[in-house]
Amino acid sequence: MKTQEVQQVEDDESSNTYGTINPEALAKLRARIGKEYPIEEPHIRFVNRDSIHHAARAIGDANPLWNDPVYAKKSRFGKLVAPPALLYGAHWGAWDMRRGEGLPGVHGLHSSDHWTYYQPVLDGDEVHATKTLTAADEMQGRWAGRSIMQKRNFKFFNQKDELVARCLMNAVRGERSEGKSRGKYADIKKATYTPEEIAAIDSEIEAEIVRGANPRNWEDVKLEESLQPLVRGPLTVPEMMTWIQGIGSPHVRSGQFWLRYRRQSPKVAVPDPRTGIPEAVERVHWDDFMAAEIGMPAAYDYGSQRGAWATHLMTNWAGDDGFLVDLDVTYRGMYFLGDTLRIKGTVSEKWVGKKTGIGYVDCTITGINQRGDVIMPGHATVALPSKAHRKLQFPIDVEADRG
Amino acid sequence: MTSEATVANPRYGKITDEEVAKLRGRMFKERVIAVPYNRVATLDGINHYMRGIGDTNPLYLDDAYAQGTRWGGVIAPPCFLYSVHWGSWDLRRGWGLPGVHGLHNQDRWQFFRPIKAGAPVHATRELVGLDEKQGRLAGRAFIETVRVKFRDEAGQMLAMVHMSSYRAERDAAKKANKYGDVKLGHYTAADLAKIEADYDAEVIRGAETRYWEDVNEGEVLQPVVKGPFTSADMIAWVMGVGSPHIRFGRYFLDYRRRTPAVVVLNPETGVPEPVERVHWDNFMAGELGMPAAYDYGSHRGALSSHLMTNWVGDDGWLALHDVQYRGMVFLGDTVWFRGTVTRKFEQGPNSFVEVEIQGVNQRSEVPLRGRAIAALASRARGPVVMPVEEVQ
């Protein structure tokens, strides 16, 4: 049976000791609805060759527009461009993204991201984000216990306070009994690969195509056209680590920072039963032992990684003169260590902006693991150069253009 | 001795005369480190490094604070430079003796000029030492030393490090067996409370100038405790300084193709992974005969420098930091870094203090030994004069 809900432990002051969604905690959370707060402790504030390169490595993206200063100088931007995934470092990797959202001890499951991009972020820019809780609605969870769908609106600004992007991030906060969580994945075994299978995946990596400097003209795009797929994995802990190297981690802290954090948010740490040492429950993302403690066959990815890989699929296809303007993806089921993910895209619609006449292309995105589960369905929209607009002008407001 | 995947395969190759001669032929050729983790000491890069070693010193984190110091703004802490060379992807090229295990056993740092936030750093590497040692067990062994120079945009020397590795042909399992009986860290709530009290007792000298005249030989520095170490600490470290072998997607594919020896197949899954995972993965460490995952030598070096930067204060300057890495620091260990002043001296316009350093773990073993020399402001002679000259 396909899993519908994301069973990830992540975010917030959540931990393995279960908290409850009591009326006071819920009221406290809801009191924040509509209030915009600055994110003050992001992983990335400055966009430069180092942070751009770290973000590109974080998603395994070797696109020269982000990595090669000589190449980028020849582009229309005249300098390195930040991959859209870099913006996760301004909010998701921040140390204070989740602060103040309460319901301590209640799991948070990152369920979807809807990104809208208005203009590129370039070498030399600075970025800062704000967060606004827009809803905390009760819902029927898949498992026993109450759940809250927590919706947040993140806005990303550059140093001129221009809005460069927006992300609507949803998370499911749910109480659940351990017994239910242990049942669902108990039969899944960690994937194994022969050298031939690894070689086959390597060939898929090599087959990746970066459109690059060869413009993809809107007129030339055909409906139902397939995008060159992206393969990820088999997922390993080092790959998890490159993600947080580039984007930051909410809960991985060391020394004085870790002590301070545990005192401020006690539920972020759980003592390891073997050593007594308090460790961040975030380690379900790299530590099989901790994952097993919550009934998972292996450690598993962060939802945000999947969203970032989806941007990679799209930027590969859009080319240097195109621009990803919208990405709406849902994180379903688990992506365990050892799993392989293939992200595919198909052109579903071509249309012209009502206000600007810009040529847009809509795509459906499907992320499928090697067991055949669709773990990331979604959509994306790309603005492409066309006869009417040989060179896209920014900012682009795709929502206004949809009419 | 710490294992750090210098030529990352735990297979034991032979050290032949041909390979040694080949390597000697490469000595004293200075090469650019072209793929550093950090090219610039950005405020973010410094922030990540500080988080990586758990250091909250505002001199390196808070520009508003640092503007009130003699440096005029945030400067990079001394061992930030590990993020330039150690975390690079090309430091270890040309280290030769393929298939022969390398254990990072020493760093001898010298610091000459401050690195202001936003300043680019250019690094070069050069093989400068290949000394044959009598191995403890049969088989050839060498201490291989690489000198890294860090220069600013104008070509002026910012700092230098001599990084040494123990290259030995002996079977790793034989060495590792001596750790079979190690009692890994286990802590009660009371144990943890004691360690937390030591964290709380840490002192950052900060704005209160430490004058050379006020320092006495035999004086004991306020210790700095680190740990109990978990995989998160290792992850925080590579977040701060980069990682030589952790790569993803296309980057990893290219690396595996060029340097097959850097990966081992995970025996559970058949998936190729960098052997560097011995540093956070107990299972993989077990495959090498270790009781648990263990730290990086460079990590130990950086942590020990925190002892000194705390002590010298905003007006002092760490000029020399020379530390040896002995034995293992396993996940679960706690290490206290301690220092004692052993001498005071004047050289050129500056007044210096030498400190003997030790890192002691909860088993009372000493996984780090070394010495540091710091320039301090003098009541008689004035503030530290930059650049600080070389001291021995």
C-alpha cells in the first residue's frame, strides 16, 4: 500500500518523547498566525563563491552557472548565480526557523514546499528571510492522535529588500502512538546493490544534461516532452552530510552551542540508551540505531532535500536563459538510506503571461524510488526566452501572469 | 594515532623503494590548493567554523563587538584555516605511497597576520619531509610532512602549517586490536552535570587585556572541555571546515573514477562510500577493528586552539600552535584541554608566553600533547606588534 503521509521526524522542538496537542499549546501557536518574524540565525546570509559552491555540492549539482566563474562571467548575469536550492540555507537550515512555534515534543513532518521565485540571486548578494504562520488547522491524521497542519509563509529578500522568492512550507504536527509507527515500515529491508547495479546508476548520473548556454526557446518546447531525468542515490550518510554542510542543520550543534540549545529546548535531545549521552533526535537522518528506535528500517532523508533536488531537475532543463518561477512538491513516504530516487518531469502546458507576454512552461514532476513508490509528486513552471522576450526581465511574477 | 583517510583505503600496501624515490622527487614543489572549502574568510564561513568547534567567542562572531577591539571587526580564528586546506579536495594529491595508510599525527601552526572577515585566503601545499621511522612493529614507516602556506591577496604570509602523517605498512587490524578493551564513554546524569559545570566554568578573556607582566610561569589556564563526542560533533566539524572525501552525485562519481581507493563498498548494501565514514559511523569503524567511530586529528588540533584563543584575549595573538595527536578519541569520549605557562620571553618588539598543552580524556589518557606560544600586550612595551614574527 502506498504511504500517504510523511513519517519523518524533523523540525520544531520535537523529540521522541511524545508531547500532546493540548488546547493551551494550540492556542499559543495560533496566536502567532499572521505575524511576520525575521529569521535571525540562518546558515547563509552572504551569497558568494563559497556559499554558492557549498549549496551546489549540497545537491550534487555541477552546473557551471553556479560553479565556474569564467563560464558565469560570459552569461547574461556576468557572475556566478546561486542555485535556487541555496535559499533553503536562509530558512530551513536556520537555528531559529522553528523557534516559538511550540508544541514541544510533538513530531513535525515536513509535508510540502511551494516555492515561487521572482528574480535570481547572484554572487555578492545577501539574503534574509522572514516567517509567518498562516494556519494551524486540525486534521485527521493517518494514525491515532490529533494532527495539526501547520502552514508557514517564508519570504526571502536580498540586500536591497527586494523580494526574491517565497516558500509556502507545510508541516504536519502529529501525536501518534509508537505502536502504529513501528508497524508500517517494519517489513522494508535496506536496499542492496550489485556492482553492476551501481554502474548502471552511475551511467544515469553521467546521462544528466545541463542545458546551459544553449537557450531553450519557448516556441520549441512540445507538450508531453520529457525532461532528462535526475537520479539520486543510493542515498548515503555522506550525502546527508553534504546537504547540511551547504544548507545548515536546525539541530546539529557542538560544544557550548549544543549545551545552550539543550537548555533552551530540552526536548531537542534524547539520551542515547547505550551511553547516556544526550543526542539530537535529528540523527534519525543519519543514524540507523536512532531510526530503528522509532520503527524505521534505516535512517532517512529530509523533505527539504527532495525539494532541492526537484529544483535541480528544473534548472538543468531551463538553461542559463530560462528561469524557474514555481515549484510545488509534496513529500510522501520515506526515502531511506540505500534507496535510489529518480526524478522525472513532463511538459504539461505551455502558456503566455497575461501581463507580460512571457512564455511559460508547466511541468509535472514525479519522484519515484526503486520500489516504485511515488515519494515526490509535484509541478513546476519555468519561464523561457521566446521571440517576444529574448532576454527575460526580472522580477517575474508568475502568479500575476497566470491571471 | 588518528586515522584520517589521507590515502583512504585501509588496505595495507607495501612501501617500496621505487615509491619512496618517486615521492622524494616531488619534494619542495609548491602547488596551489585549487579546490579549498573556503576561499574567503566570510562571516558565514567563520560562523560555521565556530559552530563546528563549539566556540562562542564574540571576537569571531559578532561584528558589532569586534569593531570595538584593536582588529576593527570580526577576524578569523586561527584554526579557521583548516577550512582552507584540510577541507579542500586537493590537499592530498601527490602524497604518494598508494595504498599505504596515513594517520594525521601532528600540526605545527604559525600565525603571522590577522585575517579580516571578507578577506580571501590563498593556500599552497608542498611536500617538505619524508623521514623514515623505525616502526613499532615490523615493516617500514615514514613521517610525511606537508607544508601549507596561507597568503593574502597581496601575497603576504598570513599563516603556515606543517602537517604530518604517519605512513605505515603494518596491518591496521593489528594496531586496532590494542583498542579492543577500551571502555567507551558512558555517563550518568551526575557525570554529565559535572561536565556541564566545566562548560559553564569556561572563561573567554575577551576585552580584559591580559598583560605579559601579569603572567607567571607555572600559571594554569582555565581548561576547555569538549564532548562527550557524538556523530553530531563530527558532522558539525565538517560543516565548518569541509570534508576531503564526502561528495555527492556527480562530484562523488568523478572522484570515485579518479581515485578508486577512496571508497569502500558498504558491506551491508554494496553502495560505495568514502572510508572517511569511520569518523562518524560505528559500524564502519568496527569493520576496521575499532570499538567505535573516532575523531579527526585536525578536529583535535582546532579544539585545542580554543584553549588558547580563550586565554590570550582580544589583544593577544596566538603565534605558534604545535600539537601531536596520540591515540584515539572515540565517539563517547570527553576531552579536557589544559595548559600551563612554561616560559616568558621577549623577541623583537613582542613579548611572548609559552604554554604546555595537554588534552586529557575521561580515562585519563592523553590524546593530545603540544605547546603554544602567544604574544601578549605588555604594559612596558605596548600592544602586540603585527605582523608577529616567527617564533620557535
